[in-house]
Amino acid sequence: MSETAQKNPQWPELPWTAWADTAATLHMWTQIVGKTRLAITPLQNHWWNVTFYVTARGLATGGMPLRDDVLDIEFDFVDHVLRLRCGSGHEETLPLKPMTVADFYREYMRRLEALGIKVKIWPMPVEIADPIRFDQDTVHRSYDREYVERFWRVLVHADRVFRAWAPGFLGKVSPVHFFWGSFDMAVTRFSGRAAPPREGADSIQREAYSHEVISAGFWPGNGGYGRAAFYCYAAPVPHGLAEADIRPAGAFWDKALGEFVFPYDDVRLLPDPEAGLLEFLNSAYDSAAKAAAWDRVALERKS
């Protein structure tokens, strides 16, 4: 291990090949819980009502109104247990360990029933290739505690940097969301201008990209990318953005994705990973906002 890596142990190695099976299983588990949130909560702009949030122990739904009670659900990656908690004091837990998605789905629904909660969810995964119904998925069954903890620690530090990026922007900006459909974390800035219709968009994309955005985030390597990376993109993509300069060294424009990318391994090996990541976010936003002619005087706070 390099001297720099030893100085930054909080930014752990996260090679996709080492935990791809675990990530695929965890992705399906988060979709099951996420679809519960979708069923219980009223629609918010850009589907913000369905996301998860990073907590001191993992990922959680936040409070969800439930008749005369409230429910929250947390993936606790410290004790490796799923916690279902009601404001009434009732609680159910489900150990997180190697098991099939079908078994997790069955045991999870039993926990909801034990709390007196009846929720109907569509049992098909979304935003992945070759989906398998949750109740029939015996393919995905891996759970490596070490790599789940590493993933969570990366989310904790990325969440802090994304929050630090927010204060300079006066326009509409999203909370830092974990999206269980795409299995990534993101924060989004809006210009306030309506965007042209997105060709081929489904209902989720039409809602998400109804207005001009510059969005930044982190994904662990799923979707075929094959390695963990931070990203930043503008939608719609303004002319000339691909030719813009991007900082720091190691960050680049990915032609296939149509966005700026900063590989996680390059970030974690920096002398100050948080400062380097923040520089990337500011550099990508600056290039995208200029190319898209955003009204930066109105949208940005003077330092």
C-alpha cells in the first residue's frame, strides 16, 4: 500500500471486481425497500420522495407517514441489519447476510406484516438489464460485510463533500440523494429554465430533466462501467462542453457517457481527497454553467 493510501484510510479501496456480486445483491435489496417508499409517500418534484439518505450507520428512507404513525427503514451497515421502526415504538429487524433476493423479499414482507403494514409493490427491478422478479431471484445472493462497509464509508465522505459544494449556489439545489434505481448518489443544481423535451425519455426521466440541470454524483462501478467514479454532467449537454478544461489531473471528459468523470482511485490517492473532489465539482460546474449560459449572477452567492 502506498504512503498516500496509508494517510487516507478513510477512503478505502473499492475495486468493482472484488464486490460486484455483493453490489448486485444489495442493489436489489435497496430497490425492494425503495419501492416501499415509493408506495407510501406522495410524489415530490423529480421523484425526490423515493430516495435514501446517508446516515451515521448506513442508508435510510427518512420518516414516511403511515396513517396515524410514521415509519422509517434503515440499512445499518455497522451492525449489518435492516431496521424497520415505527413512531409508535414497534420495531422489526432483518439480519443482512448472504441470502437470495427472493429470501430477502419474503422475510422483508413478513417484517412489514408484523408491524401491521400492508404495502403492495411491483416486484420487478428497474433500471437494470435482464431484471428478475424479486420473489423469483435466486441468482443474487452475495453479501460481503467488508465491502459493504467500504462502500458506505465512501458514501459518507462523498456526502460531506457534496454538502460542502452547496453553499455557494443560491438557485434550486437538491438534497444529496441516494437513488436506489441507478444505485448511485447525486446532488443537482437547477438553472431555473425549462429544458426541451428529452427524446426517448420515460416518465421518470421526463420529470427528472424537465428543467436544465448540472448534476454531480458517485457510483461504485455498476451499469457496465466497471470502476468506481465521481461524475458531473449537464442536461441538456451544451455545445462545446466536451472541449472544456477540467481539473484536477486525472479528471476527464468521457465521450461514451457524455460527462466529466473523476475515477475514485485517483481521488482517494490524492494528498487531500476531499479538496481534490471539491475542485473537480467546482471546475465541472464552472465549465458547464459557462457553456450553457446560466445566469450566474442571479444563481451564485458572492464570496
